[in-house]
Amino acid sequence: MKQTNNRAKEIQEVTGLKPRHFADLVRAAQLIFDPTGGVSGVKLDVDWSYFGISDSVVENLQQIGRKYQYASPHMAIDIIWEQLIPESRSWFIENKENLWQLEEAFPPLDED
């Protein structure tokens, strides 16, 4: 566990990312994997390039979103970081303060 904590601290120091940024990224990955939020019978085709996300980053985040579809977004930093391809890491660092906007673009579909 100590090695994990050291790796997480190292990642935070080098990248400037905080635990909340990783939680935002996991929520974004869950949304990219399933933009309907699990609403049965609804299918959305989203052009993620509109949000500045390349196809390779979308594919990487979909894999993470699929893996953690129903998990808490508060994951160990080093575990999520290791699953990101280099392009996703760069995109994440550049967009760390804007990830919440993805959630805002897809309000809960079952609320009136």
C-alpha cells in the first residue's frame, strides 16, 4: 500500500492532478462508455470530437468506463493513471478543469 501511495503522490506532483480530477475523469469515462447513464431503451450516438476528444482517447476512456461502469469514481490514482494511453494522459492534463462540463452536457435523462 505504501508503494501505491508513493506512486499516487508522484503522479500528482508531476502532473498537477488531484484526486478530484481523477474522480471527474472516471465519471467522464463512465459517461463516454454509456452516455444514457443506463437508461433502458435509450441510445445516444455522440460525436465526442465536439468536446475535443479524439477517437483514440474516446476508445481508451470507453474501456475504463466499461470496466468501472458501476464503481465509485473515487479510484486509486495510480490504478487509473496506468490504464491511460499517453494521448489520454495529455488530454486529461490539458482538460482536468473542464471534465465536469461533460456531465453537465448530459443531464439525467429520467428527470422531468
